[in-house]
Amino acid sequence: MPKIFITHAEANAHVARALVGLLQTGTRIDQADVFCSSDEGQGIQTGSDIRGTIRSSLEETSLAIPLISDEYLISDWCQWELGAIWLKQCRVFPLFIRPSDPGDLGGPLQGIRGEYIDDTAGLDRLYDVVNRTFSLDLATDRWHRERDNFVGALPSLLSRYQPSARMEERQVEVRRQRYADAMHEYHRAFHSLRDAAFVTIAHGATEQFLEEFVAHLQLAVDALADAFSIIVGASCRVCIKQTRPVHGEQSGPPIVFDLLRSNASVEYRLENADLIQENTDFEDLLERKVNVFHSNDLVQLHANGQYKNSHWKTGVPTPAPYVSAIVWPIRKLRYSTSNIEHLLGFLCVDTKTAGAFLAPPAGRLDLDFGFGAAFADTIYHVLQPWIGEEGPFRDQA
């Protein structure tokens, strides 16, 4: 009889099968000792009684691993399995698929510690639990190798997820609650933008007060990163990119370079600049092909030849520094006659988590898109005096 019981939503079947593979290759648990309903040869056989099979599989289960996702939480069947696990009173080790988090787990399992499925330290704790529960003598080098392969494959596995209509409704509902939770940090971001603007009003955009201006701007960027991290349920980064056309002796295609990054100090030098034409997100926004650039799996988009990144010319780094991203233009007018001259830069938000951002229906600028668009529109007027042709940021660049 199986000793490990994996319960999951149908939408996450491919992730569950990959987890079975990790347990088998990383811990050498026998195939017969793992029950996973979606895994061929280990799950529910065609024509068998589903409830009876699950009950019998739970009888000798020592460890249950629920894969908690948004789909799992709205599935009546998954909730029935979760209740059966609670009645069995075996050891439970929840693995959360972002953006679900431990706070989403209610009922009898509320308060039980779980781990994120894409967190290597969390998976190592699962390894320790398996080792202790079954008194195994496991080789850590094998586990670490298989664990890294599993985490590396997760973005591609998660990108296959197609939410149901019921799930889309729940995602919007949950998202709106997270917007409320993030409002304190969002207000802090605009509060700091206001303080940065006051520096300009009081002293002008002068070199003498550049450091004070940047300090307020840095606080705004950090707060926006914290707000998006709350919304997404995973760590997010925010970056303000500056653009400029190249004139004179160094004339050529327009360039883009870092102005500020969340929780980091950046020097403003053109040596770190990238060509806009070598980056699909910036190029599409410059040429007005899109109003907002968005992808929930840049790695797969790059593999398909649909995404250029000047830092990925020789291949995507492993692990990828970011997988999901939204990019907004920081421009004077949405519909102006000039492209580069009226474009100060870009506001970028990214995360290592695939499928992180919630896109609104086509033609609308709300949900996650609107949350960042308001900041991008506001910051244009805060930045413009400082990075115009005579501004200190131009001198620094």
C-alpha cells in the first residue's frame, strides 16, 4: 500500500507528476509507495471506484502532501480529500503553488506549516521529513541535484496552467483583497513621490539636491516593490529605466539604462546601457505596439523566439533572474506625435515566479496593469525636471 499520498487539483497534474518523479529519483522511494491520482500506474485505474481507491490508499499513508493552489482551494473534490487526510491524522506537509500561501489554508489544517514548492530550502525540509518518516538513509548530493532540476523545470510546468472560468473569478476576488492589503505600501510609494516632488519645488532640479531627491525616489521604488510582493504573494523587484536618444559623435539607436532599482544602489552611467532594439519589451513600448508589456513566462517566450533580451543573447541564466514581468512606459502623453522624445523611460516589475501577474481583459488597464500604470503616469512629472536635457541625471549619465 502507498505510504505517501499526493493530493492536487486537476489543473496542477503536471506539477504533481513532476513531484512524484522528484521523490522517486531524489529519495529512491519505490513507485508503489507513492499514490498520486494523476500519475499513470500509481493513481486511480480506469473503471475503479474513485472514493474507494482514495480511502484504501489513505489507510496506510504515513505522509500526505497536498499541493495547495488557487484551483485546489475552489475544488470540492480536493476539499473532500483534505478532510479525509485530516481524519486519517497522518503527517501533513503542504506545498504551496504561488500565489497561494499558508494564509489561504483554513479549516482543520489551518496553522499547519507548509512550504512553497519553488523554494529549495522548503523542499529540503520535505526531504528531511521523508527521511525521518521512513527511516531512510538518503544521499544528499543526489537529492540536491534532482531538487535543482525540479525547481528549474517549474516555470515551464506552471506556464501550462489554464485557469477555469470559476478560477478566473476567484483570482480577481482574491486579487482585489490583496490590493487592499497592499494599500499601505502603495500609499507609502506615492507619499515618497510627493516628497521627491517637494524637493524640486523647493530647490529646483539642481546637483546640490540630487542626493535628497534620489533618496525619496528610492523609498518610493522600494515601497512599490513591497506592494507588488503582497499582491503577487512572491518577492517582486521594481526598476526605473531611463531612455535617451544618442546624438552627436555617438549617434545611434536609442538606449536604456538603470536609473533606480528597489533595495539596491545604482550608478548612472551609460557604460551599463542597452539598446532598446535588442529588448522586446522596451522596443514594443517605444514603437507603441502595446500600451503595457506583460508576460508570465519570459523564459518560454524567449525559447519560442518571441522575446529578445540583451542579457540573454547566449541563453537564459539558470536559474532565471526573473520569469514574469510587467513593463509600463513613462511618457508625456499616451497619444503623442513623438516616440523617444516624449519617453523618459520605463517602469518594470518582475518576479522569479511564473504566472505571477493577473492581466485584465484586452483593452482595459485595471487589475495589476492599473496598479503600476498609476505610478508610471505620476512619476513622469516627478522625473522630468531631473532627466530633461539640462537635468542632473543627464549630467550623471
